[in-house]
Amino acid sequence: MTRNDKVVAIKKPATKRGEATRRRLLAAAEAEFGQKGYHAASVSGITSEAGVGQGTYYLYFDSKEAAFRALVADVSVGVRRAMAEAVSVAPDRMTAERMGLEGFVRYVFEHPHLYRIIQESQFVDEALFKRYYRDLAAGYAAVLERATDAGELAPGDAETRAWAIMGIGHFLGLRFAVWEGIETPDSVMDAVMDLLARGMAPR
């Protein structure tokens, strides 16, 4: 942790009902921050969307910033979970790459405010913004490294590969899920996988 990292304590609900309320508040925060941006969003907007009082809100979050930070952390977990579930039945690593990218775009399709929330985090807390991508890349690189060791991928720098494929996924999600409101067409995924499998050099 650097000196610029700010730690905001996350209040863990003690009951299933409490966790359900916290999830409802996070969903409302996703809509509020996603539609209005961090600075225009408000605690009252979140509570109105969630259908709870402000007293209930402060049982879970100390401030607007605390809710935003918790939301970014939750989105990070959600992205990784969606991709892990998408690749869980993949028979090999290259198939998993396709299924993982499709899973990411599907998650963006279901959470259309993802991009704005993550981009807003850069201006709320740059360390938080960087950590979102670095955590995602670190986990992905570890998976690619294991696949390389197992002979499923050609030797190569797993970290560089992770960032490059994340970039592909980022713009697939932006173009199709956010701008066009559709999942990635099969023909596009075919082209992406051809690029990953064969590169662009003459054969």
C-alpha cells in the first residue's frame, strides 16, 4: 500500500437480511453513480433508488465516498467472478480465452454503468483506479502463466499478454455492450481469436 492509498472500513452486515440491504444499496449506488457521475450523485439519490432511509444507509457506509469505494471493489469482484464462471467449462486455454472475453462483455451488457464508474474512480482516488486494473491483470497473468507451464500456450510474458487481452476485452465491451447494446457477434469473436492464436504476421 502506498501513502496515497486511502482505507475506508467496510461494514460487514451480521445477518443475511443485512447483507441483502447492503446489496440493494450497492445496486442503487451503481445506478446513481453510473447515471450522474460521482460529483453529481448523492446519498439521498442512492437511498431513494434503494427504497431505504438515510439512517439505514449510514449503518453500511460512512459517506458517499465510502459507498463509491465499496462499489468499485464490488464491481472488481463481479467482473472476475463473471469471467471465472464463463470459463469454468472450457476444455482448454484458448477456448477459455474466448469464453472469458464473451463473459466480460456479457457482464458489461448487464452492468452498463461499469465503464463510467471505473473511469470516475480515476478522479475520486487514482490509487483505487489503478488497483482495479492491476488486481485484474495480476490474477489474469497468473492464470496465463499456469497455462503456459502446462503447455497450453506458447512461451511468452504472461503479464504483457494479460494487459493486451484486457485491452481487447475493454474495447469489445465499450463498442458492443455500451455503444450498441448487444453482445459481441460471433464473427467478431472469430476474428479476435484468430488474432490471439495466429497474430498478424504473414503466414
